[in-house]
Amino acid sequence: MLLSLLSNASGATLLTLINDGAATGYELLKGASFGTPTWEHSFSGTRGTQGARASSGKLPNRTVQLPIRVAGTNKDDLALKLSTIATTVDQLRRFGGICRMRSKTQTYAQRFDVQTATLSEIPWDNLLELRNRAVVGINLICGPLLMGDPMDWLDTFTTDDVNADGMNYTADAGVLATDLAVSGGLLIGAGTLTTERRMIFTGYGYTYGDHEATIRFAPGSTISSFKAGVILKRIDASNYLAVYVDDNATNSRLRIDKVVAGVTTNLASTNLAARVVNGTYAWVRGRIEGGAIYAEHFLGTVVPNPVVAPSTSTVAFFTTAEAAIFGAAVEGRAGIVFTPQQAAAYVDDFELLPFTYRTPPTYVLDCYGAIPGDAPALADVRLGQVAAVPNGPVWAMFGWARRPAVENLVRNGGFEVGAATGWSVAAVTGITGAASSVAAVTAATLGVAPKYGGYVGQVVTPATANTGATYAMYQRFRAGFTYTATLWVRASSGTTTVRIRLGVNGDVSSSTAVALSTTWTQHTVSWTPGTTTVDVAYLAVEVTAATATTFQIDGAVVYRGATTPSTAEQAQGKGGNLPLAVIRSEEGSTNTRTSDANANGGFLATATTTIDFAGPIDTELMDPEDYSGGQIALSVFARVRLDSTMTSVTALASAVPEGSGLQIIYTPEFGSVGRSLVIPTSGSSKLRTTRLGTLNIPRAPAGGRWNVNITLTIAGGTGTIGLDDVYLMPARSHFVWPTGKSAAGGSGYPAFLANPAETYRIVRSDLSSSITLGATTWTSGGVGGSLVELPPGQVSVFGLAADRVPDDPTTLALAEVQGSPSYHLSITPRWHWFRPS
């Protein structure tokens, strides 16, 4: 058994009470209690014979009671041990801290989050007086859930946890005890220095999906054949990825290798600008983001921060075969690879960071790798500077949601919104040529039943081969990962051949062209991005002969992998967004589609009077709010283009169930009138984000789709109004900087990162935060929103930052510049009882 206490006091010393049978002078006695997480509920009034519903709940602190026998060699030693306990417990009382415990036969430890502590009375009896033994009761008031060790790891090698003090590593190549040593705060070679050593971090027991690993290294006087780097996604000693710097006697190189069944294959290699130098240290960093493996080399004396550009970099993307071994469904460990060549060579500052993304997209990102635990995990979120915002972002928001196993990425695949929103007949280079029209039609118009629901899409093509309709999907499509598309096609007459396509220009897959018939025929195609990760892909359906054709489509579905969506509506083409969503205007509006270089998707929906937008959400993919009677609360934001010639513009958000306009839900903040937007003082085409309120949408027992509707109206003046993106955030799963406030100089607005030199801000799980500038970190103000507690399992996240505050009442002429910050999720998993292996 392991049992230790550590307070949050500055310079506090770890007190180890029990250490796997080793003599410590302390013994845990019978009667110890580690508490239990028990919810306390409030209830509504009784409803006849149906009982009273829980209306709210809280999870109170748990009490941990530790009866400890203290054994001294004499009275002075006993007094010293008691004094040590008293000092530690008093520090826990004042500052809180951690009680770390690993039960007998348990593989990994868990931690109690100590809020405060007390000591019970020590009986002065014969045992104390004559045998220098005393029994003391330590009472800890702790947070209700048990914490695992953090998933982050930083080893500065100040202490030796390679061959002593915890032994947090396992050797894959070499023997730790004879081939590596920790000395003077460095990891150095021992024994034969010319052979490769690989050691894997196993101390906390986690495996990782997306993760980043970094080391600092320096060669000795022998440069040739020197090697230092990191191991990523190690499955076993014969299957892993390596990112490293080595030297071949001519050049020093930054390289990415894969090792499969013990066979090494280089995936990418580039020479450094100069060879590594004896005694001069540098950094090498490897990172997996989905299907991409990044390698980065940094010079300099400071730890490379999230926004520093590497001196050298390269990247490799998974093939289909590599994704099967190292891809999204696979987790592995991380470690160090090191061939010293000479005794003065060393490695230092090994850092492992899961869920780290340097260039995330401006829409929702799927995080690969499961969050362990059976309770919501604590997360500290590190948000970095945004390259697209040169003056520094003053405002930001960040949200998270549980990710379903499979979902339909075509949000309007069944045309059940009664329109062809999201579909286009414009030519897309490398995908298909321009068609004449695409529209939603009913069975009455068609004269035949749709494959599903009440609508189908009707495509009209000219007498030109390879023309048709496309649907753009704004997702991060990972290299090496397989995506599947299915689509039903028919025609009332004609036998022109048609096919479907999935992919991007230069990397697209096509189904076999099949002649049209009067019966519905399903086309299927699979696509695996082969050379790079892409942020938008297209589903297309086209005729392959030069014949003017009218045909119908229904039930369009695109999904990750080979398993169809589990819900019937999703499998029938009725895609719907998650509660965490970024919806491009072209996916929800039939207004004029206008090119705009400043729009996130490159296009805006525009009008001179009114813009109507309808974005479908699928409540079956969402978890309702606790104690809400099944409601789902969504915070709604939109990015709008305004002209100074307008005098009054309103933005109205509402929600209606699909297929019915009888039930309309408005936001409690702005009701059926909507929000009046702030007009720029001069100029035109000014993009700004606005908050439109919170929609409380009921979730039917069987799920069901709702449309989030936004109406933009020029109520006074003239100009062209535009809609870019619509942002949906789970109201209780996001944090956000204040909106509707002035960020002008002297206003006191708590800017996210006002100074471009400020590197990043960390928002902790309790919403406190700190800012880092270079090597200096200071505490900053708290953030509004939800406690940062991520569900166990797979999650999706979205972060956005801008140089303007949404709805800033100051009528500035400046347009908004926005982008996604880099982010890292520092996860501490939690359990109700014990952590399993």
C-alpha cells in the first residue's frame, strides 16, 4: 500500500506514511475510512402517484479518516514524527493539498483533493509513555471524487525516477540500471554508449491518442551517429513511432520513423541548417494530431512555447495501413530514444502533453484518444496566441461535448428542411462540373415516393459529362482515416450513368458509374485522404455522359469508418449538428452566396433586406441538462457583416422542431424581437460576432431534429447584410470572455491576450486563470462560464478568439479579425471509487 500527504503550501515536503511495506515509522490502523460520493437532492412537489422529481442535486465533500500509529525510536524521534504530521496537517488545513493512495494489489494510485484537515486528540497512555508509540487520527475533508494522476508529465530529472524513486519508466531497448543514469539533473548514458536506448513512460499507466512529446538534448564530442528524440504511440517494443534528431557524419537530420513488427521505415527526413554541436543543447518535439505526425526542432535557451516557430520541421501522414496500426482507434505510450555516443551527451526536460493542437481549424475538432475515468475529468485549457490576429485577441470562448461514435456529416442529406441548403451546383475543381439546378421537391411534385421522409433533392444537369451537385463538409478529415459515403439515386426516365464522389481536388474517390433507373439505387464509395489532412471535403453526385438529365437523390450519408450511424434518422440522411457546432451560412441559408475573402468559409450569405438561416441539430446525439426535464440549452453566436449605411439591424434566434412551425422557442434574453446590433461608424463589409442568447430546446424521448433559426433584418437604412458562421455552444459546457462590454483603453475589460507578446493563457478547471509571457507567468482574473469538466470517453472541442468583443457598444469602424487559438487540454481523470488498471 502507498499513502502520502502533500500540502499546497509553498515549498511543502511530501509526507510518506505508508510505502509498500518499507519502514516509515507510520502504520495505518483498522478503522480507516475513505468516504463515499453521495449525491444530495432537492425535489419538486409530489405529482399524484408519480412521485416527486429531483429538481437539483449536489455532490458534497467526502471525509477521509486515517488512524495512524506513529512509532519512534525514542521520545525525541516520536516527537519529531508527530511534529511532522502536525505541520503537514496544519498546512493542509490552511492551503489544501493532495492525499495520494494506492491500495494493496492495486496497479495505479488515486488522489484525494484535500480541502482542509484536522487532527484528533492523541491519548497519552502507557503505549506512548513506555514504548514511544502514539495513535493519531488524521481527518481530511476532500472533494467528492477521486482523481487519477494527471495525464501530463514533465520530468526535469532533478530526482532519479528512472532507476529509483518510483521508477516511472520501462526499458524497450537497453537496461535502465546499466545503460542510463540520472546525474546532476540530466539523463546521461552509461555502459556501452553506441547502442540505442529506448525508455517508455509507464509510471502513470495511461495510454494516449493525440499527444505531444518534447525533450531537450545535447550531444557530446562524438557527433556522428548521435541520436536523441521521442517515442510516440508505442503499442509494444516492436510497434511505435519515433521523432528524433540524428547525425550521419555529413548532416544532422530531423526524422520521423515508423517501426512495425520490428522493421524500421523512415516516413520523413530533413536536414538541419547546421550539424548539432558538442555541448550545445536544442529541443526536439513530436506530435500526433489525428492522422498527422509532426516533427519539430528548436534552437535557443528557453522551452519552446506554443507559438514559437521551430527552426526545422517536417510532417508525415498516415497511409491506410499505418492508420490501422497507429490511427484514431489506437492508443499508445510515449517515451525517449537516445544513442549518446559519448559520455557528455545528455537528455533533459522530457514533457508529455496529450490533446495538444498547434493549428486547430475554425470549427469543431474531434480529439482522438479517450479520457479515462467514470466521472467528469478536470481539465486545464491552455489557449495560445492566434497568428491570424496580429494585434492580440481580446476575446475568446471555448466549448466541449461528448462525441458520438458515428454521425452523419451531411447535415441536409435528406432535404427534410424543405430546401437544398448546403447543396450547390457550382463547379468544384477536381470534383465535378457545374449543373443547372438542385432543389428539394415533394412526393406530390415527383409523382413517386421519396426513399425516406417527405422530400428528395432534384438535380438538373446540362448535356455535359461529369456535371452535378456537391455538398461541402467543413470537418478535419484526417489522413489515413477512412470515410464512407452512401447516396440513393433514381430518375423518372433516362438511362444516363451516374456516380458519387468523395474527397478533394487531387485526392478523390469515385463509385462505379451505374445507369439511372426508376427504382432507388444506392451508391457507396470510401475515401481515405492519402497525402495530407484537409479541412473541407466534398460529396458529389454527377452524370458521366454528355446527356441533359434530371434525376433525384435522397438519404445522403457520410461517416467516419465503415460502421453506419446507429440512429435511423442519421442513417437515412437526416444529419444534424451536435450541441457544439460551427455551421457555415451556406449550410443553412438559401440567400445569395457571395465570395468574401474575410469569411471563414470564403463565402457569406448576403441580402439587402433579410437573411434566413436554419441549421439542423439532432437532439438524439445530445445529453440533456441535469434536472432539466430533458432540456438542452444552447448558447448561440453568429458572425455578421454590417455596413455603416445601415441605421438599424436586428438578429433573431429561435428554434423549431423539424417539419413544424407551430412550436417556436425564443431566447429568454431577447425574445421574439431579437437583438439590435451595433452598427460600425464608417465603411462597409465589417464582420463582427454577436451573441444571440440561449435556446432551451426540449429533447423528445426518441430524440428528433430541431432547426436553429436565425433571421437578420435591416430595419433601417440601406446596405448589404451578410452571415458568415453560426456558433452553437452547450450552455453548461463552455467558458467565454464577457460580451456586450467595451474593450477600449481604460475600460478595464479583462482581455484574453491583449498583448501580442503574451504567449498563452491557462484557464483552470475552476475557471481561475494565468497568463504566460515568455518565461514569466502571473495570475489573471477568472473567466465566466462552466467549470471545465470533460466527460470521460471521446470528446470534441472548439475554441475561437477575436480582436473585438462581441456586441461591444462602442461603435467602432474597425472590422473583427478572428481565428482559433492553439490549445492543449491538461486532463486529470476522476473516478467515484478506485482507479482500475
